[in-house]
Amino acid sequence: MTNNTAIELRNLTKTFGKVVANKNISLSVNKGEILSVLGENGSGKTTLMNMIAGIYFPDEGQIFVDGKEVSITSPKHAYDLKIGMIHQHFKLVDIFNAVENIVLGIDEGSYNLKAATAKIKETCDKYGFEIDFSKKIYEMSVSEKQTVEIVKVLYRGADILILDEPTAVLTPQEIDKLFNVLRKMRDDGKAIIIITHKLYEVLEISDRIAVLRKGEYIGTVNTADANESMLTEMMVGEKISLNIQRSEPVNPTERLTVKNVNCYNRDGAKILDNISFSAYSGEILGIAGISGSGQRELLEAIAGLQKIHDGDIVYNNPKTGKSDNLRDKTPMQIRELGVRLSFVPEDRLGMGLVGNMDITDNMMLRSYRKGHSMFLKRKEPKDLAEKIIKDLQVVTPDTKTPVRRLSGGNVQKVLVGREIASSPTVLMAAYPVRGLDINSSYTIYNLLNGQKEKGVAVIFVGEDLDVLIELCDRILVISGGKVTGILDGRTAKKEEIGLLMTKKTNGDGGER
Amino acid sequence: MASKIVKNHTPLFHIAKRDELPFYKSLLIRIGSIVAALIVCAIVIIAFTGENPLSIYATIVEGAVGTKRRTWGLFQNVAMLLCVSLAVTPAFKMKFWNIGAEGQVLMGGLATIYVMMFYGETLQPAVLYPVMVIASILAGAIWGLIPAVFKALWNTNETLFTLMMNYIAIQLISYYTYVNAVPKGSGQIGIINSDTKAGWFPSLGGYDYLLNIIIVAALTVFMFVYLKYSKHGYELSVVGESENTARYIGINVKKVIIRTMLLSGAMCGIAGLLLVAGTDHSITRETAGGRGFTAIMVSWLAKFNPIYMILTSLLLVFLEKGAIQISTKFQLNPSFSEILTGIIIFFIIGSEFFINYRIMFRHSAKKEVK
């Protein structure tokens, strides 16, 4: 059995600052086997694979290739050990064709493109790849680019292949093709590791499944013995009690209605697919989903930052009783309608705040337009900055400190504090506790709860299911840009949410 | 291969960003860098010329402020460089790489000389001067507006665009001087309206350049206030720092880009006016004299603060004037004085690195861990 092991990891640990990305992870892959590494976002899958591929160096632990201990110092060194990784974001030169990209960086004296082409063709025929050698990379589809990446790795003689979410960008037909090729490679004795969080794919393609959760290794199961609900439970874990206070919504009325909203990204792919829901005053609506399922686009569409293809976003103004359609409105126009919409975006320093400006000037972002004067008034924002520093216990030397110098939790307090200060009627927060320690997280939960009690319609996009279940009144689950369910936060089960999060939608399942 | 692996990954030293330095410390680093630059220059001087470095330095000072005329010339040049630097600052603060100030200045100058040549005799001074001002501002603003519109609407690369606009401006000047040569057939424009002085800036209290200097001083105050205390200035800083934040907060990014480049171009146009009507009373392809590029350095060195820009432009002009003097007095190749200027500027820019970063050596890093 041991001589059949292609690569073995023993007790690998990797930390970034205070964050433990991987903790004591041990697993092994055999020759002629496909292993799936399964886990939620932030469970440490990619970090683990990057250590095998020589991009990160582990803090602790050992890696054995073919039974020999190695320390992999660079991607090139990984290639020398016959390990090749196909990244989620392709690393190809756009204006080169396939062959040029494949031979690039290989040191064999001078390049002999003819011989290389012949050798590449041979590889393609062996495994059933199709490459158009006359095309340049920029003329290729995503799937073709991926093929080039895989052949590039094979050309360099890799026997251990790592694929980081290879199906995320493919159509169902392309996924079928990819899986066929992967099976052929497995039958040829290659060891293949595939990272994904799509359960049905995992069950379809792999021989064994290793599950990670929050940086820790949970276990490995044979695919033959596994089923969806069992894997979900391994992925999301058992319910932990957090003791976040949750009050009953008082007199909820419909504040924001999203009707049949469709959105496309720049490449023309559908990112929001017929989304409909309502947000009520005095409640917290949670949004759960694997990251990249359309959460960001949904919030940005409501905030007027994302163009909507069709559908309506209707705001019911509690003051005037009027209903306004926010569709095709800029953030400025939305404000002018009297809609008090606050938004804590995911990218705090890149979108919500200006890192190089001090706290006062960041407070001013929301309010500087007030008045007809040409000039800025810094008095009010400065008072607000001082109030937020005091009320939310922001650790900072003074109001003149650039926000990028503050720690993550304090940055978030400044941002949430500012957004709440404009007494919103709708408050949207995307991953507001990401990267925050426990205490700062609770400060944020309390702030959100306080807003809810004031009758604000709070929309909370989260990744930690335990938090969503304890904090939210209702939980909307999206998968692949579609709403797959709306659950009551008081009765929802983690496994139930997990299944809905990974539920196959028409977008990526499809006509087979 | 596997046997060659080096297990120790700690490099000999690494660079870490430092916290904000107190003002006096950063001042000390800056002064230290100038001292270091002078020492290196001295070594270079002795090695290549055998002259006494101290007498070379004395000559630099002499060349810059040795006589009253030279001192006025220095102030005039500082004012002109500062004017262009003020003009490019809002664009650079918005992270719009306007390297077309040279062309914008020339267009302002071209508009000025056109008005002076063709209407200088016919218009009353009370009409002539305002027309000159408006024409120069418009010409510069249009030259700044064109790349801004393309950037705002189609996201073209402003660096290449503004650079190419320079060549168009230079060729327009060539064409204009060829067609309207004074005296005719000479292929260039000499000093115009020298008898009537129509369109010439008046000398105040006998000082030819005083009006230029006063105008630039006023522009400096204007730009300082505009950037620091106006809503426009705040918006352009937000756009420069993060376009995403600007959009999130509801700033119309396209509008801000266009508005800011109109201002930047208009101020370059004023610089062209001052150079033509207030200084040269003529125009050539070299009227802007590379100030459009030097201004970028002035602006960045001063971290976009108009008040600091007075110092940085003074430094650069001082060195330039001194360099001319040493090459004439010591019969040295002009390139040699450029080498000295280069060394000094290199050290000054280099000092910014030590203000922002510190170098940690391996053993000191280990100490920290303990």
C-alpha cells in the first residue's frame, strides 16, 4: 500500500499572522486515484494545495512524495517533483498560442516548437484533449484555456495533478468532458486532487473525499460509502451555541421588495437569476451561500452599483408611504429619492472607506455634499468621528489617523459606525465580521440588533452558518445566483442550509 | 535536486513598512540625504575633474543667487516651474497621469501669441489682456479636456494620450512660427510688438517678472485651498485613492475626471500665458522648456502639497542654475553638472524610501521574536 502512495501530508500547519489557515492536516493520495478535497470557503483548501505546489511553505509538518520526505521550496521545485497545479485563475500569456504557452519556461536549451507540437499532440490523443493549435489564448474559451493549463502541467511530466475549483467556470457539457479526461488520466496511474465545494460533482468524479472545516482536517471517506447529507454534516459541523441575543421583530412591514431580478457579468454569464424576496422592517434577513453565488452582486444591485438586466427593486418609504423603484438609479439618485440606504460592503478599505484618509475625512464621505457651499465643513464629521471612537471603543491614537493604520476590527467599527450614523431605514452588511476577533464580532452583532430594534430592515450576508442561525429572523439561501430557499432562522438546521447552498440549480446542472 | 534544498529561508535582511515618523525625524533623514549627496558629489568631482568640491559648491550658489539679476531670474524660473507643477497636481492626485503639461502650456502660449500678433495693435489694452487670458485658458483646457473625455468615456490610456498630444502641440507651434515668422522668411518668431509692447505684461515697480511671481503666488494659495478645503478637491482625492469608493459613495467619476483635467489644462494655459506675455514675448518649440515633465517630479516630491512645492521647485531650479554656472566657470562639459544634479535628486528621492520603510536584518528580526 505504501509504495502505491503518490503523496502524503503529515501534520501540516500554516498560519498567516494570527489566522490559522491549516492546522495539523494529514492526508494521502494514491497513484491512479482521484481525491476530492471538500470544504466551505475559508476552510483552508487552497492554502493546503498551495503548500503542495510550492507557493507557500508550511510552518510545521512534513510532505512525502513517493515515500521520500521533501521540502518544496518553489513552484519550479514542485514541477521537479512531478507535482503540477492548475489554478483557478489561469496563468497564460494571452498573445501566445497553446504550444508557446506550454513550452514557456521549460529549460531545454532552445525551443523546438515543431517537436513540442508533436509531443503535445501525442499527449492530447492519449487522454482525449482537444486543442486548436492555431488559436491564440485570447481567442479561446475558458474551457479551452483550462485544457491548455492541464496539458501544460502534463507536458512537464507531472504525475500528481492538483485542480483548484476546475468546474467553477465551466458549462455542464464542458464539465462532462473534463471529467472524462480526468478519469483517463487516473486510469493511466496519475494521482489527482480536485478542490471543489459542489457535492454532486464530488460524488460523481472522486474515489475518496477528504473534508476540511475551518482549517482542520475532519476525515476522509470512500465515495462509495458517502452521500450528500453525510458530507454536508462533515463540512458544516455540529451546531455551536453562540448566545447572540435575538428579539422578536416588532410590527414588521415590507420595506424593500426585490422582484425577478436578473443580472449578467461582464463576460455575459448570468450572476443573478430571477431573484425575488422581501426585506421587512425590524428584522434581520440573513443571506447564506457559497461565496461568489451572487451575494455581492445582489447587494450592489440594490445599492445602485450593479446594472440590472431586468426585474424591479421597490422601496416602500415609511415616511411618505410612497413606493419607489430603485432600478437603474445611481447611488446619488437613490439618495435624492429620500431612501436612507446604508451599505457595509465586503471590501472595507477598497470600497467602504479610503485607506489613506483619516477617520474624519472618511466620516465625511457620506455627508460632505450637504449644503451649497463650495467648501467642506469638517466640524460635524470630526464630532461624529469622536463619537464613534468613544461609543464603539475604536482603538486609535486620534481622529487624524489614516484608517489603513487601524486593525481590521477597528476599521470595521469605523465603517459600520458611519453607516449607522445616517439613521438608515435599510442596512445592508456583507460579511461584516470577516477577519474580526470574537469581541469585535459581538460589537457588530449588537449594532445590527440595535438597528433591527429601531425598525431598520437589516440584510446580513454571512458565511458562518452558526451566526446566521442565531442572529437572523429569516435566512435566504442562494446558490449559483438563484434563491434556493428562504428559511425561518429560529427553526432552520445547519444541514438544511448547507444542502440548499450546494443545491444544483439549472445554472450549473443542466441538460445532460 | 531534492538534496540541494536549503532549509533556512530567512533572508539576510528584509524590508518592512514603518509607522508614521515624527516630523523632526523625517526632516533629519532628508537633511542627512542631502549631506550624503554632497559627499558623493565631492568624491565624483575630485575623481573626474580634480577641482575643489567646495569651490564648485560655492559656484552653484553664485550661479543661482550671485547677483541681483540672477536672483530675479531664479525667482522667475521658480514661479514658472511652480505654476506648471500646481497645474499637474490635481490630475496626479486623482491618479490621472497627465504627462501632457508640456503641450498644454505650449497651446496656452500659442493662443497668447496669436492674440498678441493679430489683435495687439487693434484692441484696447483693457480688452486685449482679458482676451489673452481667456484664449490661453481655453487653449490649455481644451488640450487637457481631450484626453480626459477619452479616458472617462472609453477608458483610454491617459499617459500615452497626453504624451502624444505634446507632439501635436509642438508641431502646431512649428507650423505657426514658420507661417508667421518675424521677420518674414526667418522661420522663427523673434520678439514681437517690441515697439508698442502690446500685450506685454507691465513691469511692476521696475521689476519685469514681479507680476508673474504675484500671479503664481496667488495660484499657489488657490490650489492649496482647492485641494484641502473644497468639495471638488475632496472628490478628486477620493477618485484618486479608490474609484470603487467613489462610485459607492455616489461620486460621478467621469464628471470628476473631466472637471479636474479642465482645471489642470487651464492652469497650464495660464503658465503658457505667463511664459509668452510675461517673459519671452515670443514663442518657440522650447518655450515650455521641459517644465511639463519636471513639474511632475516637483509635484510628487512635495506629495501634492502646493506649499511644499515652493521648496521642491526652488531646489530644482537652484540646482539647474548652479549647474549652468559651473559648466561655464570651470569649462566643464555641461553633462558633468547634470550628473551632479542627478546625484542630488537621486538622494532626495531615495530618502523617501527610508522615511517610509525600515530595513530589518536577520539577527534583529530574531531578537524581535524573542
